[in-house]
Amino acid sequence: KNCGDALSPQVAPKKGPTSLPLLFVVRVPFFVDLSRPSDLSLNHTMNMYLTSEEGISLGVWHTVPESQWKEAQGKDLAWYQNALNDRSPVFIYLHGNMGTRYHNCYICIVLSALGYHVLVPDYRGFGDSTGEPTEAGLTTDALYLFNWVKAHSGNSLVIIWGQSLGTGVATNTAVKLVEQGVVCDGVILEATFSSTRQPVTVHPFSWYYWTLPGTGYFFPEPWAENKAVFPSEENLKKMKSPILFLHSEDDPLTPIRFAQQMYEVAVSTQNAERVKLVSFDSSLGYLHNGLYKDPHLPDIIKRFVMSL
């Protein structure tokens, strides 16, 4: 078992490049114990379970900065919670719909090496988290984790990083915070999509419902009356956080032209100093999920954090 294997796409996308990103996945990798991140060489990572609302248990990994690797050995949950208050920036990484927190261990390694805390949750219905995935539910989960982090991290910067499906969750969460009078310190949108500009031909949670016997044969699709999901473009018009867009020019699931259009929306709402777009040349072959490989990514992230 290793991170490289985990990050390999499991199944080809069901639709072409004009549809929302969708990959069919196994809900819990049968060969992985998500409660043991040390099995993936994440030896300074704590697995925990948080209750975002009644009946919903979220599996979450918390990786501390690499400089705390030795000190973290053998420590309990209380130590990790207290470590959040060390003034190091904190990232909440909201993954896409291709897998679980297991599939994002490289992001933990990259951000930890930069001296940041990283929290990677599995939304309800993903990994070993309980519940049924819905747009409202995923947003509730992310909002709960943000507030939990803020309660433990003092005045540390807290940045939300969404990837693919996670970009929709991230913008929903940022807008919910604005409505509560809170502005997130920063938002990173990687491989973002626009339900306004991209036809929603397949609901992003269809993989979950098709695992239930009889779904699609005896019952209508649970999303039949709600084709427009994750209104990220509209959210960008309400957000007040600095934003960094990251996108590969050869992304086959979310073409870069949509990211460029969304970038323009965000710039028109804020300004070019607070909103940035970094694209990665198609010759690099990063596609939809490979930006973690880029040797310049750590410097890009570090510059963004320093600008906050």
C-alpha cells in the first residue's frame, strides 16, 4: 500500500469533458484501515471522528507540521488538538468524489513539509464516515470542521482547499461563513467546475445511490428535481476571501476554460490582487488529479499563504 497507488484513477469518467466530474469508487477501500494513517507512512497524523450533527460521524485525519514529527510520536488526540494552537497555518482539504482521505496522503505530506497543519475529512457517505451524501450535508460537514478548527487554533490562519467536487463544498462553506459574519482567511480551488456553465448530466453522488439495491429501477433518482448542484459561480460573487485557482490545462473532466471564466467572475467581485489563477501546462500531464506532483506547487502555496 502506498500513496502512489492510491492516487491512480480507478475508473474512467462516465461522461465527456463537458459534464461534471464523476468517478465511480468503492466507498471504503477494503484493504485500508482508515483509522491507521501510520500504515501510509503518515507517522505524524492522528485519525479522529467528529460528530457534525446527530447521527453523522466524520472520519478526519490531522497531520501536524513535519517539524513536529518526532514530538508527535505516541501522542494522543488531546495533544494534536492543542498543537493546532501553535500559530502555524491550518489547511482544511476537501477532496473530490473519487475516493477518501486515503487518496490524499500526498497533499498531507506536501503541506506538512511547508510547516502547516492539514485536516482531511471524509464527508458523510465517504470512507468510513456515516450518513448519506447530499450537497447540504457535505456543506454542513465542512462548516462544522471549520468551526471546530477555529475553536482549537486560536489566531492561526485557516485556509480551505477544495479539489474538484471539494471546490463546490468549499465555496458553499465560504458563503455560509460570510452569512454568519465570518471571512475565511483564504480559499484554494483546484480543478474547479461550474454547474452554471457545464451541463449537469450526472449527479456527483450517483455512485452512492447506485450501490443501493433497486435504485434506478424501482425509485426515481434522488436528485431528479435538483439538477443544478454546487452553485460555485454564484458563490464567487458573494465570497470575500482571497482565492487561488489551480488548474491543469489538460484536465479532461473540468476544462480550464471554465476555471478561467470563474476566475474572471471572482476578479470582478474582488480584484486581481486578491484573486489569482495558476495554470499548469498540458505537457506536464497532470490531468484532473495530478497537481500534487508539480515541484513548484510548494512555492505557489507558500506565496499564497504569505499574502494572507
